[in-house]
Amino acid sequence: MSSPERDELKRLVDELPEEQVPQALADVRRHLHPVRERTWPPAFFGSVEGDSTSIGARAEELLSEGFGR
């Protein structure tokens, strides 16, 4: 699914003069974070013991302790 902003960006890119494409591409690349830098699973996976019911019952307590940061 495409957002109106993404559609506009695509339209604007198509309107760029060819000589401006390399600079625009470099600018866009600076805003991207390669997926390979993200580790999976996140470090906090498996850091809480219990089943989903007991973890759900303690959600407020876990979040207040900084779970997931």
C-alpha cells in the first residue's frame, strides 16, 4: 500500500533532471538504515520468564523497569 507522500515522492523523482539524480540518490541514501545493522531477535527477547498470561499480568511492572530498551 502506498501513502500519498510516497506517491508524491515517486512523482517528484520522475520529474528530476537527469543531472540531479546522483545527488538526490545520495541524499535519500543518507536517510536509510540498512537492515543488516538490525539484529534479530532483539536483545530483550527471552529476557522475561513465564508464559504469555503471566507476562501480560505484569506488563505495567515490566515496562516501568525499562523492558525492551
